[in-house]
Amino acid sequence: MSTYVSAALRKQVIERADSRCEYCRFPQSVTLLAFEMEHIISEKHGGTTTLENLALACPYCNRAKGTDLGSIDPETNQLTPFFHPRTQIWQAHFILSGATILPQTPEGRVTALIFQFNHPDRIQERAGLIAIGQYG
Ligand SMILES: [Zn+2]
């Protein structure tokens, strides 16, 4: 049940994101995979198809997130919302250490965990991009 996103709106989302996944910062330019218009608040939970509620997401992050809004932070056991790319700053929630994304906050932890930022395949892919100056 995904609402149609117009070409004009899609273009605005991609430009604002500098063609990178707004969660894991993977650059769209290095892949043939189509990045997706991700509803930050999913439509299931009342999110709208507007510039404010859309984020550019790589297929890995988008599929891992699904319609979820958050998860249980393993450190505090509290229900915690995911990192919000419109209202929060990536660098305040994550640090890149080598090719691993280290979460720094509860929101960062649930996002890195559920989105599987540090799956071995994704770390390996990121390391390859860092080596050619395309990530970091
Ligand atoms: Zn991503």
C-alpha cells in the first residue's frame, strides 16, 4: 500500500539527500540498485507522502525498516524511535569507525540494530567504497 510519489517530489527528495541513503549514507551513484522513497512515519501509522515525511533510503535500509517506527533499545530496554533524518543530525547519532557505523544514542542503537547497518556484507561493501573514496 504505497502511495505514488510524483517525479518532482522524488527529485526533491534525492537532491536533498545528496543521492545518499539518509540512514546508512550509502551513495546511490555507485550502485545499480534503485533507491527508494521511504516514509519516515509509515503510511500504516498515518505518515503522509510529503517532502517532510520522505527520506531517500537504500533497499537494505528500506526493507529492514518496513513499516516499523522504532524498537527496544538493548541498553535501556525502552521503546525507542528510529533515527529521524528530518529532525536529527546523523553525526550526532552515529560515528564511522573504519567501515563500521557505531551508534552513539538510543535512537542510533535501535536504527543500527534493526536496519542491520553492520551486517558483515554491508561492512565489506562500505570498506570497498572507503578504499575508492566514495564513502565517509
Ligand atoms: Zn541505507
